[in-house]
Amino acid sequence: MKNRREFIKKAALLSTLPATAALANTAKSKELFIHHVYFYLKQDSPENRAKLTEGLLKLSKVPTIRQFHIGEPASTTRSVIVRDYAISWMCFFDNLEEEEVYQAHPIHLKFIEDYSYLWSKVNVYDSVGPRR
């Protein structure tokens, strides 16, 4: 009887391995990807910030974007805080592949075509990490 119990325990344990591997692969492909862009305007004015914000709202329609945030520098003044940009654009994707779709999407390409005249420089910070 003991051998049968051991066999059943081992069989039950082994039967969970494919499911565990599948969950691990799903978790990896669902790794959160954050794309954060800081825009430096050629002429920083309320009108140009409004135009860029208008363009970013259009850009937010790319279907692979899960969430987005458009912001301006906060009034915080600690020595480690960078406040020299005009507008920041942060968007969240399910994974790198979804962000790559965004990069090539016609809405993104049209945004660059229509609004790049506004900025002199952009800094991009991309990061990946597990969902929490």
C-alpha cells in the first residue's frame, strides 16, 4: 500500500509541472513595460505645452497602451529632482512586444510627424519589471 501512495503523490506532483511552466511563461510575457518620455520644447510656452498635450492625447489612442500619464514638472525642489523638461509622457504596456507595436503604429508615426517641430530634445527611459 505504501508504494501505491508514493506513486500517487509523485504522479500528482509531476502533473502540476506543465501547468507551473505555463504559468511561468505567461507571467514572463505579461511583464510590465513602462515607456517614459521627457520633452524639451524649442520654445517653452503655455501654447506649445497645450499643443503637445493635445498630440499626446491623440497618441494615447494606440490600442496597446494600457495606461498613460501626461505631466509637467512638480514644484518639488530637492537637489536630486530634475525639472528642466516641459512635458512628460509615461505609458504602460503589457510587455515589450506591445511597446514595439506602439512604436510602429500609424498613430505614433503621425504624432511624430505632426508635433516633432515643437521639441528640441526628448529623453526616453524604458523599464521592465514584474507586475505587482
